[in-house]
Amino acid sequence: MSAIVHFDVPAEDTGRAKKFYSSLFDWKFESYPGMEYYLIATKNLDGTPGVGGGIGKRMAPSQRMMNYFGVASIDAAMKKVTRLGGKLIMGKMPVPGMGYLANCIDTEGNFFGLWEENKEAK
């Protein structure tokens, strides 16, 4: 069963957004090499590690928060999205050293992402 494995927060001002979320939720940030992007470490209410995320520069005015669902095969999941009436808005894209992602829209107009972890990176 797929679950949310990563969330992405676009920001006009990443410093301001980091300060906001750090103060609100006590999130911790680590810079991602080579770009203005910061990985987010979260914790569940019981103190165990939570879902990871990231924050980076907003690339378009319409860009909103995105949840990524883990899949065993991003290629198979992309085909299934379109077969079920959804749309791909950005096909398979490598994330160096981490895996692959793709961005989609469901049948109700909601944006979501697919994430396939790079098994060799572990």
C-alpha cells in the first residue's frame, strides 16, 4: 500500500519559510547540495521520525505544496495514473542519489507526486 513518503513546500523566501516552520513545528533543515533546497526532518507526536520533506524556491505562481506517494515502479505507476483518467504534468525525473519523481493530477484536479526510491543508494 502506498503512503506519503515525502512532501515538498515551495516558498517565495526560503529563509522566511524555514523560520516559520521551524518555529511552528520544530522542523529541522539540512541544505541539499547544488541548489537552494533544504531537506526537512520531522517527528511524529510520539517522537519517532516522521515523513521527510523539502523546501525550495517557488518555480511558478501556481505551485503549491505537493505530497509524494511511494511506489515500487514509477514507470508502472505513471501508466496506471493515465489509464485511470489522471494526467501526468511532469514525467519521470531523476533526483540524484535518491530516486525518481513524477508529478500528476488525479481525476478531481488534485496535484500529487509519485516517488520511486533509488534502491542502489541504500
